[in-house]
Amino acid sequence: MSSAQKETVDELKVEWKRLWKERFDDRVRAEGIAVTDYTSLYVDQGTIIHATRDFKALNFKEILERHQVENPERFIQPDPHVGGWNKFIKNEITGQKPQKHKRAETYTPEKKEPQQPKKGGRGWLHK
């Protein structure tokens, strides 16, 4: 991978973040609208970038492919349904059961005989 390609991706990421940060949220129609033109992202002013129903959202991977970036999967996080670092940590690192130690398996605590309950098991109530 060339450094020019990495610089292009970095510039696109900055532009992408700016697009989402500066968007106008139309609460009546539940849409996010681009405020200005983002020529490098192929988004014009007034383009709907986020909506709640029947909408194909913008995809950073497609933008990288339009810029002919080699292996665009390297530069974006995987879909949360597919899995990413968080899913890996949950499943592989924190999801492991602790290893049992031989000393812990052989140790059994002493069983104490239960004491006679006070007031014949009726508790502290005085009747």
C-alpha cells in the first residue's frame, strides 16, 4: 500500500467525519441532511444522508471503492453484526471461563454444624 493512498483515505475520513458532524437533523421527517457539498464523498448539498425508513444509507466502503482504493476493508470497521474488536473481546477474552487450579479442586471447606435456632426458629419476635 502506498503512502499516497493512505493520505487519500485519511483525507476522506476527515471529510466523512465532518459530513456527519455538520449535518442538519430534520426532526419532523426524521432525516439527516448534508449542509454543504462534499465533492470527495460524492454528496451534494441537501442530500439526505440518514433516514429512518426505506433508505439506503451512505457507505464509506463504497466511497473508497469509487476512489479506487486497494482493499478498502482494511480502512473501515466491520459491521457490528459480523463482528469487530468488541465482539472478539467479549467472545474470546472475557467470555472464557477461569482455569481451575488443582489446589482449588482438592480443597473443601469444613462443614460447620448449624446452631440451634433462637426461639425455636421463630426469630426474635416475642409473642
